Amino acid sequence: MPKKIHHPLSDAETERIKRNWKFLKENLAQHEIRDNFIDKGIWDLRDLEEIDNGKIQEQKNEIFLKLLLWSGPLAYGVFIEALQTTGSNYIIERLEGTFNTHYGIQESMNDQVDHK
């Protein structure tokens, strides 16, 4: 990961990912969206090499998700935007529909952005 990033996603974003971990591991097409993280300067080529070290798709997705969790405050937005461009709206809907115990209510991502 680039040296400038040393902190995780927000608590709410982290919880959304973790509460959908198995679903994301099984359904994410990370190979279609990961270049967006390089384009935005969040990851570098070493990160893609780390992902490619996974032997099967689910392992690659898990490595992707672990990197995502520690990729800084902009990464979740890049993730959602990339999912939109690839037509993976069902994943976005699943994430948005996840009950967030950190806030004690179910929030849409737009609500979270308004509170930041």
C-alpha cells in the first residue's frame, strides 16, 4: 500500500464491509474494479501483485477486502463508484441495506456522508 495511507476506513464503512464479508468474497469481481484504486492513487502495483497471490478468486477477493479496510477515508467512495461503473448495483444495495450497529440505526451512505 502506498506509504501515505496508514489508517482504516471509517467505523461505519468498516462495519458494512465486515458484516457482508462472505457475500463480498463470493460475489465481488475485484479484477474489474481494482484499477480504479491505482487511478485514484490509493494503491500501487505492489497491492495488485499481493491480490494476485491468492490462488482462487475467493482468496483474491479476501486480500482485496483486507487492503480496502486499511486504504484511508477516500477508498470506500472509490469502491462504491467502481461498483456502479461495472453495474454491480446489487452489491451496493446490499452494503447500503446493512444495519449499522455503530450508529444504532440503518443509514444510507448519503446519510453518513452528510454527518462527516
